Amino acid sequence: MKNKLAPELISAAMIGVGFGLIGNHVHEKWHRLGREAFLARESQYFEKLYAAQVSLLHEILIWTLAVLVAYAVFKGLAVLIAKVFE
């Protein structure tokens, strides 16, 4: 059995870098647009997503789907990187 730790670590690092880049982009965008634009967007976000009641089953299904997609991306990257290492 081949060691698959290195491809999985590289895959996790790539996903971490991707999230870091996205987070930095969001931070820079709101820094550029300013406090009032950020607060207006957050108010709209609250009204759209949090003001209405959502069922527990709906939340569980959505988060399960999100985690499955994230896991599939992680494993897909790991398999691709493992192929490169062969």
C-alpha cells in the first residue's frame, strides 16, 4: 500500500490556500467599499437568510450536502496529486 499522506496534505494545503485567497479578497473588497456598504449588505443578508424560520431537517440536509461536496473536492485533489507523484 502506497503512502497517501503526502497527496492528502498537499490537497489540504491547496484548499487552505484557496480559502485564504478568498478570505483576503473579501476583506479587501469590504475595506475598499467601506463600513456603510458592508453594514447595508449584512442587513440584506440577515433579512434573506436569518429572519425567516428554517427547519432543522433543511439545515441538516444542506450542511450534509456541503460537507460531501467539500470532501469530494478534497479527495479528488488528493487522487490527482497522487497520480502526479506516481
